[in-house]
Amino acid sequence: MTGNLLYEGKAKRVYQVEGTPGQLVLAYKDDVTAFNGEKKDILPGKARLNNAISSHIFQELHERGIRTHFIKKLSATEQLVHQTDIVPLEVVVRNTAAGSIVRRLGIEPKSALTPPVIELFYKNDELGDPLMNDDHALLLCDVTHEDLNAMKAQALEVNRQLIDLFTASGLELVDFKLEFGRMAGSNNVVLADEISPDTCRLWDLETRENLDKDVYRQGTGDLLEVYEKLMTRLEASL
Ligand code: TMP
Ligand code: ASP
């Protein structure tokens, strides 16, 4: 990719597209990190898998009527998206108890969370992305009540659509993280960033085996093998 590098994150680089203002190229990296970058590795092939899986999921959401920043997959490791200003908060939706909610609130691991639980985290690496409430978001994230309501409503709609999509592949959607942004000239928040096994917990519906980044976080399996298996299962249900 030859455009200007705008931003480099832990898992992606973001480039401007020459001659096409308002569009960006997301180039996935083979890097994998956990615990706010404390654990890291380079796994050749991860960029291709996350780009394929995230592109597939955004395409599905588009076909199901959800507006997102996604335009198209460009190459094995790159996708074209509409440029947005990212709102510095992460919206997490949880259907089953796992990860930080278990540690924070002492909830029985693997118990069903009905209705789904929505949590907001402040996107701030220095602070380790702390949990925050609506008032904190209003104070820190340049958002209105309407933006927060819109993000939560979209997150629940994405949850319904993803549960439908993943169930068809024999997968349980345990939880996931979304990010939103605003396109130039628009105040509306639109779904952005990626949806991949880096940002979701996905378990086999029957065995509850992990098919996501938890195998890397917990050191319980081979991330590339697991992501490949997930991709194959999603493709099989097309
Ligand atoms: P948590 O249980 O660690 O709070 O994670 C909840 C969900 O959010 C899980 O699906 C993984 C995802 N996630 C990210 O995408 N990025 C992050 O930095 C963290 C901590 C979690
Ligand atoms: N994304 C975070 C990191 O890269 C944390 C995580 O996903 O566990 O460190």
C-alpha cells in the first residue's frame, strides 16, 4: 500500500487513499497482542485471516441492513473503508459470562446473561481501557445521550444479527467489542473498526471449545490453527 500512513495500531495500519478523500485502507498486521500489549508475537498469516473474517462479517451485516464504514475487501490483507473519526470508547456486548466481567463482578463463568449486558470502556492505552459509565463517556468522549443510545441500539442489533450468523456455523457468540466513528460532514455514529476473533469470544456450540484470541491470551492453543478453523466454518455456512 503506497498511500500516506495515517495511524498505526496494535493490529492494523491505516492509510489514506491518494486521490480519494474520505476513504481509507485498513491493512491488517500479523502482530498479535494481549493484556494491553504486555504479551506480543508476530504470527505470519494472522493478517490474512482477520481481514477475511472481518470482511465477511461486515459484508453480512451490510446485507442485513446495518450501515458500517466497510466498502470492500481489497487484497488478502487490506480492506477499503469510509474514513471516520473514531469515538474513543469501546462498546462490549455480552451474552455469556467470560473474561473481565467474571473477574470484576464474581459472576459464574459460562452463565447466560439475559438480556445481554452492554459495557462501555474508555479507549485509552495509558489507562488500560477502563470500564466507564454513560456520564464518564459524556464527559470524556465528545458524545451526546443520543449518540450513546444510538451506539447501544446498534450494538444490540449487531448482536442479534451475529448470533444468527454464528449459530448457523455451530458457534456461540459469547461477547464482542465494537467501535463507532463519524464520517466527515455527518454527526451520526456508524459501526467501524473490525469484527474478528481478536474482538469476539466465540465458542463451539456443543463443546464450548474457544475459537478466538483467548487461546493466545491463555496460552491454550495455536491461534493460527484456531482462526483457520473458524474461517472454514464460516465459509461452510455461506
Ligand atoms: P473482556 O472480557 O476482556 O472485557 O473482553 C470483552 C470482549 O472485548 C472480548 O470479546 C474481547 C474484546 N476485547 C477487545 O476487542 N479488545 C480489548 O482490548 C479487550 C480487553 C477486549
Ligand atoms: N487488545 C488488547 C491488547 O492488544 C487486549 C486484548 O485483546 O486482550 O493488548
